[in-house]
Amino acid sequence: MEINIQKSSDVVLCAIIGEININNSPDLRKAFDKFISENEKKVVVDFSEVPYVDSSGLATLIEMFQRLKKIDGHLKLSHLDQKVKNIFEITKLNKLFEIYDLKEKAIEDFND
């Protein structure tokens, strides 16, 4: 898994490439730890290059959602592949996370 970070005004864009699984979800947690330590409150995770997320990856995302919420932050997800979107729907996590088709729309919604 590779994590590419960009900042667009006050929004952090985290583009993930590869599967999010038990072997690399700690790397994702470290990236989020950095955002939170820098008091970044607006985070969009781009899933356009993520073919699969396992339960440990989902747990990491939920943990980061909760940690950001504690500091009045928000975590949004974009570009979920249909297979990954199905995982979120089956687990009802699509009700917890704001999910967007386009990262640009997720970023734009922060500024509205």
C-alpha cells in the first residue's frame, strides 16, 4: 500500500494505492496520527486505487473518524470501487461515513 498526501487549502487529501489490510493498516494509522498531531480537521480519503479493504482496514478508518470527530474534524471518502462500496454497504458503514463519487465534490463540500 502506498499513501500519497496533498493539501488543498485547508483540506488534506489522502490518496491510497493498494489494498488496505491487516498488514498495512498500521501505516494508514500513522498517516492519520500525523494529520491529527498537526491539527488537520478536514480529511478526504481517495479510494480510486483501492481494490479491497479488510476488517482491520475498516477498524482503522472508524478509529480515525472518531478521533477526528473528537477535535471537531471530519473524514470523507471518495471514489470507492463498487466492490469496496459493497463492503461499506454490507457493514452499514455507508451510514457513518460521507461517501462521494468525486474527491473534488468532497473537498468542495468542506468549503460550503
